[in-house]
Amino acid sequence: MAVLKTDIELINEFIEGFTDLFCSIKKGKSEFFSDSVFNCTGYLPKEIDRLPLKLFSIIHPEDLNKTINILSDFQKDNHKTNLELEYRILTKDGKTRLIKEFIHITRDESGSIKEQKNFYLNLGNGTIGEEHQKKIEALKELNASKDKFISIVSHDLRAPFTTLLGFSEILLNEKDIAEEEKEEYLKYIYEASKSQLQLINCLLDWSRLQTGRVKVEPVRLNVKVAVSTAITPLTGDAVRKNIEIKQDIPPELNINADERLFAQAIFNLVSNAIKFSPEGKRIYIYSQRFKEGMIEIVVKDEGIGIAEENHGKLFRIDEKFVLVGTNGEKGSGLGLTLVKEIISKHGGEVWFYSQVDEGSEFHLTVPEAKNTILVVGSEETVKENYKKIIEETFKNFEVVGAKNGYEAISTFRKIIPAIIITNHDMPLMNGIQLIEAVQKKESNYNIPFIVVAEKLADDLRRKYERLGTVKIIIKPVDQKQLTEAINFCIF
């Protein structure tokens, strides 16, 4: 039953904004209508469900018998899966409307109906507009893709259990198995379980993204740090195949991305690169500004490549395309589909180049994060003055304020600033304590600090220098001092 509700949620999202379309999904005796049924009929889904004959109850009496007969003949014919028909309905307020219905049936091997999906279009004056026709074709394609996808995944979910159950049964029933054989059987079980878990995780992530149950929550990420973090779990796989991973990512590049999802996309691409590279090869990861507002990340390998005839099968949910790795590694076939979905949700694009025996390179783009300067201090007029100076002098920077050190720390992860300007004297947490807290909590980020103070004793100055503070400015701060300090941090 949960699958039916998920389908309705997907289609509700797909037809959102189109007031003349609604749909239903029927499995067994249960039938669910999309919310948009109200726009076309005046009845809520729950009201349709309570009618004696459900939707048939509102078909115009002159069209009812003919419609039932056509539908009955269609359902009885084991070879038919698609039907289009037209009839009139009577809305809740008594108006007559012409409906065009598109039916798709999924049958089992015996021809019996497993599931029926219906799409209804309110024709109004009896004609189909170009926009509606495009939407209809898109819905048909979506239906066909989903049906094929479910068929593929159902097979893949069942297949590993033959290995799991077979070897488990041998280990349970055969008492005199040699240790070497036991180890080999356990290895088979482990690999099949690992492959199955990978498939299920990819499937769940893809489904959650499709249905909106996973929210994309972008934060400012440093590309170099985010990529390094994402591929750290793959170090062992690379070492075992003697594969060197070389990175060339400028440290100043930052993106707006969901940290977990971005890491998943990079992990999948690099994991594939390792999987399909022979031992002793190299993998290259590099990044650059692609165009205004976008950062490009490339994962390039020297692996087995992908034949040209298979290029069109990548990133599709309705195509089964799985290659075996150079050491026999198996994959789910859904990794690239998930990458495309993640990057699309970020407003980016994914593409690739690949030739057999020459390797592959996958490109993706993600929105670039603005350069941000975090100004910490309680004096609002001073912060506003800094903001004015910075935004007039440095056009590609924006200024964010924090009242004290604690607020600065909580703000840090949301924006990952390029520079932090802080007062030395602050209540509860002074400048030294703020820098120590940031360096301890956010050790992956080397953020330059500019410290502003009324006066500073030599011992405090030396302590700031030991902490790596870039610049110390003594008040009053003028425009020249501030811009020179920022320029020093940037360049």
C-alpha cells in the first residue's frame, strides 16, 4: 500500500500546476486519486472514494454503458495494456465536462491485472492544447520508465539471495567443510550482501530525492575540503589496486551544496573510477570556475571506458547497464542515476566523455558560493561601516555579522567565511578564545583572521601570531587599513 501512496505523491508533484489533469492508481480493490481531481470534478479524492461506483458514478448517463463496455473488453484482453477513451462527466455543481482518459495496465505472466494507472484530461471544449499534449506524452513516458525500472530493480533485489541462501545452507548443513572452502563461501556471502546493501541504499536515496522526503539543504562548502572528505573512505580500495588519486583543486573555490548529498555524488564517481581502473593507474580530480555562478568538478580515470553504444544508457532509471570492475567488483547500476538526481536538485548538470580502453571523465557543475567575510563584534555602527567599506571595495564579497564569539561559531558552518574580522575585547569569549575554538572545531578549514583591538600587549600579540592570525589592526580603523588587511588575506 505504501508503494501506491508513493506513486500518487510522485504524480501529484509531476502534474502540480496543471489544473486540467488528474490521475488514479488502482491495485486490487484499492484506488487512489491525485489531489487535482477536485479541479476537474469538484469532488475531493475522499468524496470520490465514497461514491457507490467511484468515478463511474459521475460519468454522464448517456456515456456510462458505452464506457463500461469498452473498459471491460480492454481488461479482458490479456494482450492489451494501453487504452484511450473519451466520455462526459457531471461535476459536483452539475456542469458537463468532456474527459479524455489514458489507461495503462500492468499484467502478470498469466495476463491478470496487477496494477492500473489512469490519467484524465479535462478537454473543456473538446480540444487538446499543445501544452497539455506535451504533458500527456511526458506522463506516458514517466509511466513506462517507472514500470521498467520497477521490473529491473525487482530482479536485482531477488538475484543475490540465491547466493546468500545457497552458501548459507551449505555452511549450516555440511559439517566437514574445509576451512579454505568456508572462507571462500563466507566471502561470496559478504560480497553479495555488500552489493545488495549498495543497491538498496542507492534506491532509497533516489526515491527520497524523487519524492522530496530528503531536503537539499545547501551550505557553503570549500570544494577542496569537501572532495577530500568525500573520498577518504575509498582510500583502502585505491591502495589495494595501487591506484593513485591526484587532486588539483584551487583552495579558494567554494560551492553552495548539501554536504551529505554532494559527498555522495563525488563518492559514487570516484568509486566507479577505482572500480573500472586496472591496477597501477591514476585518477585525477580537478575543479575550476565553469561559468558565472557555477563551479565545475571533473573526475577522470585511465580505466576500461564505456563503449559508444552504451553512452545513452547511463543516468537512466529504465535502462539496465552494469559493468564488472577490473577485479570483478560488482555495482548496483544506480550510482550514476543517483549522481544525476543529486546534481539536478542543486541546479547543476552532469555529462561525460568516454572511450573503450582510454578511460572516462565525468563532469558536474554546482552553484558557486559567494565570498563571505564574517565580522564579529557588538558595535552595530562599526559593523555597518566595515560592511560599507568591504562591499564598495570588494564587489564579489558579502558581509555577515555576529554579535559575539558564540554566535560566530554557530554561523560559521552555514557560510564558511573567506575571512573573519573579530574584535579582541568581547564579553564571554575574546578574540584569542574564538580563534582557538574555530581551529579546534573546524580543523579542516584554514580561515585567516583579522583582529581589531584598542591596544594589545606584546604577550597577547605573540599569542595571536602563534595561532596564525594574519593581521592585527589597532583602533581607530580607517578604510585604508581595512582594505590593505583584506587584500593581504586574499592574496
